[in-house]
Amino acid sequence: MWEQIGRSFLANIEFPRIDLGAGVASLLGRIDFGAFDISRGLAKIFEAQQAHLLEALASIRLPANRDLYPPNLKDIDGLTLEEIREVAMGDGIALYRVPRKSTAEALIRAPGASARRQVLGRRWASISADCRACAEGWVSEATVPLRAATLAALDACDSGHTQAAQALTGSLVDTIVRRLLGQDRPKYVESKDTTTSIAYDDLTVGEFIAFAPIWSAHLKFYPSEGAAVPSVFNRHATAHTVSAKQFNRRNTIQALMLACGLISWAEDQMPHSGTVEH
């Protein structure tokens, strides 16, 4: 089942493409790394770690057909692929099916990463509700087994147990990424061997929106090397550190959005003629 979904994702589908190079070059000039909710020193570290990522993003090309956007993005006036790229891949904030249109638009139109983090903080309850509604709609054989864990993480988040919710969601993200990408996972996550996001270049727009946050969530973090703990959701930091910089409500919500977006994408790939009962 998961192999079938993975093959669909990894298929080389040809669509009309546009070159975002010039747009991204302009976009990068507007990113304010010092505005992140971290100290100025950590901002400089993060900027250095991201430099190669930002260079790689300039080459990404995506289909321009807005009909391929998920339902929560289709009706946002004037939405551009450059804006989607900045939020989904640059900041690692998932946009596939969750959150609702008004919140997605607030995230997309927010003036920088710090402002987007504030949106996550202010609207966490409605985002959690959106994730719950999404999870309750999973009915395929592939996604139903993940529904209980997702709802448990949402219950923990809504009850104020954000650390527990983030820990569970981090494992959930790791599970779904490994199931979907299989042996090709190393192409899509940063490591000592993979230093560019080139594997994302040939995705369809729906695939890109769903999978782009994987890159940010898996940026390298080696605590044994004395690396600063990331202040945004990071799968490795969630698994290997206990720190308020990593474990907090904003990161919990960011992780839940990623998990729900990925599982919802998998749900969308499956025929629902044969479903699993609730």
C-alpha cells in the first residue's frame, strides 16, 4: 500500500513549468533572519546553515496551474508560487489542506518568518481544530492506522501537554516520511551526504506543497557537535534534545500541520471504493 503511494510521489510527471529563479532572487532579499524568535547570535548561526538551502531554492520550478492547489489555497487572491515556496520550504510551515483558508492566507501574507511564527501562536487552537477535522476524514487503508496517533497528539496539544504532543508528532512525522519516501528518503532530507534540495525540483505543485516542509524539518542538527538547538520545529532536535527552544506550542502546531498535510496527501492518492471503518 505505502509502496504504491511512494511510487506515485516519485514518478517523473511532466507539467508546464515556470522558472522561479528571478522571483526567488528578489524574495531572498526580503527575508529578515534577525526577526526569528531567537537571539541575534542564533539567528546568524541559522542564516549560515540556511545559505546553501536558499541558493538551491532559486532553481526550483513548479507547475503554474492553480487548479492543482489544495482546497485551502485555491481561493486566495493573487497567490503566487513564490509565496508558497517561502512558507512551505523556506520556513517549513505546511500548507497542504491545513490550515483553513483564512489562516493559510495570514501565514502567506505575513511579513517574514517571525510574523508567521506569531500567527502559529495566536491561531494554534483553530489550527488544531483544522488538523482534527482533517484526521477524522482519513478513511483509506493506508491512513487509518495513523489516525489514532494523530488524534492522541491533538488531544495532548489541546489539553496543554505540548511537549508530549510534539514528541508523539515528531515520531509520526518520521513514520510517514519513511513510509512515503522509502529508500529514496536520503534524497529529500539534508544530511552529510545530501546538501541540496535538488530532488524537489521535479515535483508537481500538489506534491511540492505537501512535501516541501520535510526539508526544513530535517535540516542537520548534531548536538554532539555543539550545535545550537533550533527554535523552529526540527525532527532531529525533537528526537535528541529536551529544550524549551525546541519543545513549545508553536513547534508542536508546526509539526502537527506537517504530519496532517503529509497523511492527507497520502489519503488523496488512494481510491476510496474500499475504506476502513471508523
